[in-house]
Amino acid sequence: MRGLGTHFPAIPDRWGLVSTQRPDFPTVLRLSKLADYAVVLLARLGQDGALHTAPALATATGIAEPTVAKVLRILSQGGLVEAQRGARGGHRLIRPTCAIPLADVIIAMDGPIALTACVDGATGGCESEGHCPVRGRWDPVNQAVHAALSAVTIADLSRPSCSELHRRAPVSPAAHLAAE
């Protein structure tokens, strides 16, 4: 058995972020795949503000078209995108990406943010609630997580990272002067 101080290999996720999570322990707090796809689709929709069809979004993002259609339907019901029917139809954002907090996306896709079954006074979610020594103590933690997710927008997630900026080809001084 490994000790608590053991270093675990860095595991980059799809965004290039590194996790030091133990590979033999399951993740406890994780976005659903549909919420992840929703973020990707919202970021893509926010790039130009135009109407986008589900097939075009599927091609642009690499997400299967039936999944794109399902996510767009849920986002539409959640008031984050609107659909326009017809030959020139498609989907577009209702508000700009800088006005769409990550918490809104998670709530639209997965329901209320709740770390445990007994958050915010909910009852009946746990067989131990009658004698639980931490009953009600998760509320401040849940509120902090909700506040953190509300402070990050789709625009924040869409911005290029520092590593992406450094990977771009450098601009020559002559090209920079010509652009001015």
C-alpha cells in the first residue's frame, strides 16, 4: 500500500490541466459528460454569435451529432440557447459567454449543485441523517463550491491558456509593424 506522501504521476486532462489524483481511487466530484459537452458547445456557439446546426457543431467539436442534439435541447430548456427552426435554422446563445456562469450550465445539465444528499436542508436522501454528526455542516462547503462555479464563465474557459499562447508562431517585427 502506498503512503500518503507518495507522489503520483501527473495526469493531464482534455484541457491540459494536471491532476495528482491517485489512479486507484475514483473521482468523487466530477462534471457529467453532458455538462462537459455543454461547456464545449457553448464555447463554440460563442465564437461568432451566428446560428449553428447540430451537424455543424458535431463536426466542429468532435461530439457525436445525437449527443449534440440532446445537449442543445437541454440547454434550450435551461434558457442558455435558443433554437431557430427552418431551412436557415440552428442554435445560438441567448446571452454572451461572459454572462454565462459555469454554475448555470451545470444546473441546466445536471440539476442543482449538491455535494451530498443532505445539503440545504434536504431530507430523505440518507439513511444516517437522523444521527449524522455532520448533518447541515456541508451547506457552507456547497455554497463555496457554487460561488466558485458561479465566478467562472464560459468566456473564461474559452480564453487561450498561457501555454497555448506560447505555442503560436511568433510574429516577426516586420509583420507586427505592417499590422499597425
